[in-house]
Amino acid sequence: MKNAGRPQTGEYASYYQRYIDLATEDDVVAALDAQSHETATLLGGISEQPAAHRYEPDKWTVKQLVGHIADSERIFAYRALRIARGDTTPLPGFEQEPYVANAASDDRPIADLAEEVAAVRRANVMMLRAFPSEAWSRVGTASDNPISVRALAFIMLGHERHHLRILRERYLGASTSPRTA
């Protein structure tokens, strides 16, 4: 894969700008691969009791947050695959709350959830590496908005970074910069 380049305004809904902004690297696939190791290290240091913690009563537990990361990445990757392959069928949006409520993440060991996140990321890095150069700039429709394959890759990176920063700051009590989150 050649460098996909950064997504341009118009290749994604404005909602995703916050994730795109957190993905500062030029080589998004290498950054996704490196991030998987950072995430595994962070999650590997969390035991069951802290994994059941909510920083506020109406917020997700650590386990639910990790399950959300896996679910969201699967959806972003599915969208990227469809669009990369030239499928022009508009793709629906998804509401995160029902996914979290129905995932039963709190019933699983944190180590199992961490392994799932790692497996999802490994598969997605392999998929993205295999995309031909021309696939990266293809634009499809998801949630009634245009979205490019490269925007989806940057969103994957920034979305996980966003949630890991929340995990460090609000659940584990350690502040970190967005670059390493």
C-alpha cells in the first residue's frame, strides 16, 4: 500500500473531525498497527475489579468501553471493505448505546475483551494493507453522509485514541496526551 494520504474535508461527516484530528500520523496503517500494541499493554494492566468500574453512575464500565471499541472498529472496517470493493450501496448508521447494552461485556473477563480488540485490529490492519492504492480514495455513503476509505482508517485510529484517553484520564486516573492515548 502506498501512503493513503490524509482525508480531506468532504470525505467524512463533520462529526468525525474530532477523531481525524487525533490521528496525526501520515502512515495510518502503521499507526493502527503500533496502536494495537499500546492498547494491549494498557488493557493488560487492568484487573477485573477496575474493569467493572464506572467513573460516574451513568457512564460505561471499562469492560463496556472496551467492547464498544471492538464493535465500532468492526463497523468502520466493514464500511471500509464495502467502499474499497466498489460497493455503492448506502450503509446505515449505528447507535452505540444499544450495542453496548446488548453486548454483555460486563459478563466477560477483561482479558477476553482485550484479546478480541487485538484480534479485530490485527484483521483490520491486514485488510487495509491489502487495499490497492486506488481503493483508498473511494467514497461511499454511511449514515447518509459521504465517507472515504482513508477517512475510515483515520477514524479507526482516532476513535480508539479518544477512548483510550478517556480510559486513562477518567477510569485509571493518569493524564496523557492525545498523541499517545
